[in-house]
Amino acid sequence: MQQALIAMSHSPLLEHTNPPEDVKAAVDAAFEQVRAFAKEFNPDLVVNFGPDHYNGFFYDLMPPFCVGYEAHGTGDYDSWAGPINVPTTEAEKLAQYIIDQDIDTAISRKMEVDHGAVQPMEIIFGGLDTVPVIPIFVNSVARPFTKVSRVRKFGQAVGEYFKDSDKKVLFIGSGGLSHDPPVPQIATATEAQRAMLTNGRNPTPEARAARQANTINTAIKFAAGEADIMDLNPEWDRAFLEVCRSGNVGGFDAYTADEMDAVAGHSSHEVRTWVAAYSALRACGEYEVNYEFYKPIKEYIAGFGVTTAVLKK
Ligand SMILES: O=C(O)/C=C/c1cccc(O)c1O
Ligand SMILES: [Fe+2]
């Protein structure tokens, strides 16, 4: 088996809020499951499809996709700060291959990645300086969004590149499922928020602390039924997981950004990273989802999903 997949939610609230003990234990067990899966697969390379939350990518220049040739973590919410072990030559070849398939992608020789991209790697491998990783940004928060079919084709191109590789490649998708955390949106932003969304790189420690405190307070209120954010949508989450499980990645094409905003929250677009990862795996062959965990967890502001998949023999 040369390719495998882990697609999972992330939340910067994991260490900051307290769901009931049984929920926390169930999430810990899911994390243990993906750690064991990754250990057994023992990848030579990870291709990490991750979103960003206005820590690395801003409205001064917002690409739909970006392949990182070199990268470092921004350290928001105490996530990975510092250099990431990126195999630059392989990343360059991958980007060229994607472009040769008529799919345009940005590239970065100094990509900044936030908690949304790095949290699964931290949970699974303990950091981003161990297994080589090509980080791929998939815009999942800043309109305008590409069609989901485009994300599928992007993922497919990535998968095709690795289909006959002699390396064992683990595709990771990080984000989702339904959720509506208090990340400002350009359409409704105040002047100060517009400035942050456009030019918020390297915030002051005070600005970062204020943003994080707001998210934590919102989560606590949300769990108490008092927050002014959209509810989680377990039905929508389960339907999305069903498409993942079906192996019919064309089924992702039916999702539209407007509908997702309306029923699953303004950060549900993070499932784009799952679409890319599952489409990459599907390009390598028929797959089966061999592990699935799901719980709507208000303390994490997340319809929290964790899945692993392998190619059929
Ligand atoms: O970037 C932020 O401030 C908050 C991000 C967040 C909150 C809750 C769930 C998530 O998946 C997030 O990325
Ligand atoms: Fe997120």
C-alpha cells in the first residue's frame, strides 16, 4: 500500500475548553486511532491539505491553492511555530505537475501555516520537523471560493502525481465539518476587521491574545447555548461523511459555498481540504474508509470528524 489518508477536524480550543469527560475521552481515542494508523503506514512523505484563518494568507493576495516549497508555522493558539520539514525539490516537481494538468496553483517559498494546517501533524507525529511534509493551502475561509469540483480536480492532480511514486505518501485533510467560529468575514467586517483580514500578518501579542480570548469565550457561551453563532449541523456532517465513504468523489461537486454558509456555518468550507485529500487518494485507486469518528462538540465549535482510508487491495 503506497498511499493512505487521514482527514480530520481541528480546533484551536482542544486545550482551552472542557467538553464532558466522556466526549474528551472519545476524541482522545480517535486521536490514538489515527496515531496508530500513521505509525503502521509509516509514510515517507505527508501531503498536508490545510486551510488558514488569516494568519498566513490575507486579502492582500488570496490564492485558491498554494503549494509550499518552504514553510513555517505561525504559532497561533500555541500551535507549531518555526520551520517545517518540506522537501523543496519534490514540492517544486509537484507544483509543475499540477500546472501541467491545466490546474493553476500559487506556490510559496515562504509559506506561513497556522493551527488549521499543523494541528493534525502535531497530534499524529508530535510536530512538523519529523516526517517530510508538503503543505498545500486550500482557501476555505475567504470569498470568492472556487467551485468544489475545482478542488476535487486539484486533489486529483496531486494524487496522480504520487500514484506511481516509490514513496509511501499519506494525504492529510484538516478542517470542518459544520462550524461557525467567530472568524470575521469580509462582507460584514468592521473597518478594523477589514484591516486585519487584509494586512494582519504578525499581529501584536495583545491583538493575538484578544482574538484567542474571543474565540474561547464564544466557545464557552456556545456550549452554554448563549453564543450568537450558527449551530452545528450533524445531519449535514453525516451526509458529507457518507460522500467520503462512498468513494464517489464526484459527489462532492454538488456542494456550493452559498448553501454551505446557509446550513453548515462559515467555516464549513474547510471540508475543501477533505475533498482535496479524498480526491487525491481516489486518483491512486479505489479506497475504503476503515475508520470514522464523529461527534458534534460545541466546546470545540466543531462538528468533529476523524477518518482514515486505505486503497482497496
Ligand atoms: O482562527 C480562529 O480564531 C478560530 C478558529 C477555529 C475555531 C473553532 C474551530 C475551528 O476549526 C477553528 O479553526
Ligand atoms: Fe479551522
